[in-house]
Amino acid sequence: MDQEIIAEIIKRHKALKKIDQIQPLHKGQSPEEKYLLLSDNKEKFVLRVAKIGRLRKYRKMFNIIDHFHKKGVRCLKPVVFDQTADHKYCYTVFEYLAGKSSESILPNLSKNEQLEIGIAAGAELKKLHKLKSSKPRRDWFDKRYRQFLSDLKAFRKLDLKFYKENYVLDYIEAHTELMKGRPYRFLHYDYGVRNIIIHNNRFNGIIDFNSYKWGDPIHDFYKLPWGSKNCSVPFVIGEIIGYCGGKPSSSFWELYNLYVMLNLHRRLAWAYLKKQSRLEARLKTIEEIIDEHDLRSNKAPAWFKY
């Protein structure tokens, strides 16, 4: 990114007038450039810059985060959304959220600390899911099941197979009707240890809303056995307990199990097409997930202890 563009952005806004350092941020996979803005050697703001074609989406995201912050959700505090004078870029500025990604912190904490952070994260996710879609939408079943059939068709063209695949497909077909009539709510869609911030060994907030979607709230849990669980089982247990306000209901596990299985084909196909070096690891993870999840009686996975 041309430093003159960054300088122009900083100059345009009074809130940024004391900024004297700019540090590029390279974490994450979003199609934008990110910068840490400092004053007197202290982190103050996070600047995100994207091409103007993403203006509409980024404005919506900014407004949603602003809504959450005003509702007391512990997330980045929005400062400004705008576009550059040449209309080539749009950008957002958020106040810096102190701390580090829980992915790097959790393994060094006690099991009880990991559990407590997970409980706090789950309670915060529950707040996100209170936001209803403002637009009338078709039934969630129609949308999500059609997506699965599309994923499966694409998967078949790759001539891939995985452990107990037919067992998984039979399970999905027997439980798809659970999705009928489910609510449409805000989904973070990447609510895991990478996007949970810890400060002084405590939960401090949520970052990275770039992947947000709308759908059944329980769908936000399907990634747990992929990243978060491998980082910290106590954290994942805590997240579920914090979200459910205690022991999860049988209906929670029925939907959770379904959504975990619905996404296996897509995640394996992604590895085959984008990161073949990860293919064997994903096949192994899928095997572990299928063995750990109770598809016969639709109860909690083997790692969940309450």
C-alpha cells in the first residue's frame, strides 16, 4: 500500500492526529491490508484498507460491529468508516483491543483458566446471535441443504473419499429436517481461538468479523473440532457451557453434530484444491472427528465433559 494513502487517511481524521507510527499487520487471510497505528509507542488503533469494490460489504460490517459495541459486546470499538479522496479504497478504523490471540496464550494457562475464558467467549457469542436478520429470507433448510448438495457434487468430481463417508452421508440424510424452521441470526462464522483476544490471562474480546453470514446460530460451532479443540479442550468445553448457560440440551447436540458432518466434504475439497500439503492431515482430522462424535445416539462428543 502506498504510504501516501495511509498518511492521507490519518491526516483526514481528528481522532488520528497524534499517530506517529504505522506498523503493517500480516496476520489473517482477509483480502485487505491492516495496520497498527501507534502514538508515543503505544497501540491506539487498527486501520483496515480494502479496494473500493468491497465498500458496501465493509460498510455493513462496520455498522454491525458498531451495533454490537453499543450493545455491550466486547469487540473492537469502531471509530470511522470512509473512502479515500480518489475513491479507489475504503477503510475502517477501530480502537486497538489490548491482548493477544488466545491461540498463542491458552496452551500456557491452567485448565481452569482455559475453561473460564471459554465460558466468557461462549457468553459473548450468545450476544452476537441475538441480532436477527432484517431481511425476509427463505427457510434455512432450503439454503443450507442446497449448499450441501452443491458441495457434494463438487466433491464427487474430485474423486475423493474419506473415512466412513457413507456412514456420514446416511446420518446427514436422516437428520436434515432438523434444519427446517431454524432462525436466521448473525453468524461470526470464524469464532475460534484465533479471533478471541486474551489480556492478562482473561477474555478481552472478539476480532475479525470479515466472514460474517446469516443463519442458524448453532452453525457457528461447526469449526470447534478443527481448530479450537486441538488448541484447548477446556476452552471449547467452556465455550459450549457459556453459550448454553450450563449443560447443553439434546437439541443442541443434534444440530451441532449435523453441522459438523455437513461441512466435512467442503473442508476436504478445499484442502485438495487450495492446499494439497494439508490433505493427509485433513483426512486424519476427519477420521478423528467421526470417531469422537456420537452419531448413533446424537449426544455430546467424547471430549465434552461436564
